[in-house]
Amino acid sequence: MLLCDIGNTSYHFLNGDKEFKESTLTFDPRTIKEKVYYISVNKKLQDLLQSLENWIDLSSFIGKAKYYKTMGVDRIMAVEAVKHGIIIDAGSAVTVDVVKEGRFEGGFIYPGMAAMQKTYKDISPLLNYSFNFELNLDKMPKNSQDAISYGYLKTLYCEVVSHKMPVILTGGDAAVFAKIFKEATVDERLIFKGMKKILQKADIC
């Protein structure tokens, strides 16, 4: 079964146990003839994908009453994969979602690393630092790099751990955030797991 998670820059495929990516700028989805079960947050590709009979949009199988109207389908799939825990999807934005005994409790959206680093740089070139994920969050910083790192990371960390729930990390920067959330589980295929659960509920696989 071929699954595909489509973002703004790439098609992320899972074929059995094999993952691969294609650029949204150069890849033509019409070259694939087998069935593809997909989700997409890329509005530019919507018309093309809906015109292809073998590309099946999994968003139509979601019980959307459990979620709010504007919630991203990628976040929904991550929530579908988790029975109990707090999900951090660390990508271009950092999304945090709480799931208690299979029920979505809500969540929030936080700037991703690149966006936040650009914000500091735009304030002043003197604040153009990468974040220090080796930072001790129990001590107040005494240098500029640690000061911006603390300001970015401590707020997120405190909110997440306040829920006292298992933490699941996914997304492109999951391994980096695991340095802060040391007890977290990193699951880079969480969205695909959610997609598979939706397929099972729909009795497709």
C-alpha cells in the first residue's frame, strides 16, 4: 500500500517499509499508476490530485466532528495515531496536541526553529544565533545565544511538561527537540500510523 503525506515542499511516501520523498516543484503525481492514499496541506496541488482517480484523499474518511474546522489534516493524523499523550510535531511550525484516552483535548501552534531564528535576526543582527539545545533550562542564561534559546525553549518545555503526560515527538526537527524532552519517544512515522488507522476504520486495509 502506497501512502503519501504532502506538505508545501515535498511528497513524503511510505511504500511498505520504505520511505522516499519527491519535490512538489518537480514531481508529477500522474506518473504513479497504483493507488495512493494521501493527505495534503498543499492547496496548490489540490485540483490536480483530485482529478486523479488513483489518488485517494484520506481526509474524506476522518470523523471531523472530533476536531475543529481549521485544524490541519497532518495534525489530525498524528492525533489519530495516539491513544494517550502529548504530541509535538516539530517542523516549519511546532504543533502541540493533547490526547487523553483517545480523545482530542486541544492544542497550540508555536513557531518552528527557522521562523523563530529569523524573528530574532530581524530584531537585530546581533541576535543571529542558532538555538542551543544543550542548554540547562534550570539556570538563567548569561550569554546572548543561551538567552534567546532559553526564551524559545523554556516556554514550550514548561507548557508541555505541565500536562504530566507521555511526550511523542515527530517531524523534521524531532531528534533535535529530543535533547530538551529527554523522556520523549521519537516517532518519525507517526502521521503514517494515523493514516493506517483511518484506513483500518474505513475497512480499506
